[in-house]
Amino acid sequence: MINRELIRIKIVQLTYAYYQNGSKNMDNAEKELLFSLAKSYDLYNYLLSLIVAITKEARHFVEVGTARAKREGLPIPSDKFAYNKFALQLEENKMLNEFEESQKQTWDNDIEFVRKLYLLIQQSQIYIDYMESDDDSYEADRELWRKLYKAFIMENDDLDAVLEEKSLYWNDDKDVVDTFVLKTIKRFDQKNKSKQELLPEYKDLEEKDFARKLFRATILNADQYQRYMSETSRNWDFSRLAYMDVVIMQIAIAEMLTFPLIPVNVTINEYVSLARLYSTPKSAGYINGMLDAIARYLIHTGKMMKTMPERTGEKTNKE
């Protein structure tokens, strides 16, 4: 589940924190990085378990409503949503249950939030259309939760506040983790029953190695990378650069030089996006220009064996 986008985000956060911290211990910083990434996987599981918690709350409402209907001679409420086939499969999922047991993390202490969310769902057109539909297939049940997740869980300020209280590590993770939850919903297959596999913490050891190598290169070669910035910034006002911009470019240079198979344009685009997220409004354009200049300098001086497309008019000028 943990991919390079999430790793880059964490390294930006922790590199910045590393320089703000008086005691700069590389080993401890690396442990903090891996712990922070592990917390992202916890969030993935925790958001999946929210679907289960909402379903259980719906079941409770149906049970109460059924008892009341029998007493008062009213129509029995539908239990279609409460026994949604996809949600029941998720509730029985072995990997999710193992997570809840090992981490002791449930939604029991936030039942009021879960109840409020269920009532919002119940009032939505998505829910109404589902309850009125004659389609009782597993695919329809799974599609319902894909729609509900996008509508009520992806952009939810109240949920963000609840998660922030649970872990400070989750502040910037949710947007990325949401994409993995949606991917997981789509992958679920009824025939797999409780043995349906969730996404693993790491797809392979290569991603974990990427995180370690990039973080260490960023910190251990900081002086050298900052010299590259200084040497190629004659046309830029380097002295007025925001500190976060320096951190972002430092990591980008580390990635360019440490991972020969990652194209330069991929690295530049990734860190320009991070500048939009973490730095000033003008930072993205500035960092894009600086990293382009730095990459060309590194290639020209033989410090980096990669290629870049020539700038418009560059060939003509050489000739």
C-alpha cells in the first residue's frame, strides 16, 4: 500500500522536522520515518473499519426499529443496507480483524460520530436510490460503498478532526490513503469471503529500501546538494528562498542522484507538486525552474548519467 507518493510526503515532513530538532540523530530519524509510514497503514485499516462500524450502527437501528414496529403494528424496516453483502464480507475479513485485535483500534469510543455519519448517509440520494432498487447483487452492494466513501468519507471535516485526535501522523496522509481504500473496495470479490486480501503494508521490499535510501541521502549529503543549488541559482534570488523550498529541492536532488532509473522529469514533477502542498504560492514555479537548471548542471558536469529534453532553441544556440 505504501507507495512512493506517500514516501516522498513523509520524507518532506521528517526532513523539515529533522532540521528543526536540536538533537540530529540519523538512526532515530530513520526509525521515525518507518514508524510514520507504518501509521499510514494503520489509517488505511482504520478507514476500512469505519465502513464496518457504520454497518453495525445501521443494524442496531434496524433491530430497534423492528422491535418498535412489532409492538406498534407498523411496517418492518428494510435491512438491505444493514446486511449489505460487501460490508458483511469486510466485517468478516481476517486481515482487518487481525489489525483491530493487534492495534486495539475500533470506533467504539466515537460512536456518536459514527451514528451522525450513518444518519447523513441515510438521508442521501445515494442511499435512497439503493434502498429503492431491485438490484440485490453483490456488485451493487459493493458499488454503493464506493459511492458512499467518495461522498461522505473522502471530504469530511468532522472525520478529519476525529482522526487528528487519534494520531498526529495522519494529518497529511488521508488524501493518499483514501485512494487505496477505494482501490480495495473495487478489488473485493465475493468468492474470496473472509480471506479476501487487503493491500499489504509494502508491495515489496524495494519501496521500503527506497524510503531509507532517499532519506539518508537527503540528510547525509545536504551540504553537497545545497552547493549545487547555490552554484546554479545565479539567475534566481536564492537568498530569499523559503526554508521548506530548500528542503524540497534537497530531497529532489537526492532522488535524482540516488535512483538512476527514475526519469528526471518524474522527480521534478513530484516535488513541484509537493511544493504546491507545503510551501508558498510562488514556490512551485520557482522550484520547477531551479530543479530543471540543477538537473542540467548535474548532467553537463557528469555528476548524473541521465538525459533531459533540450530546451527550445538550445540546439540552435550550440550550433
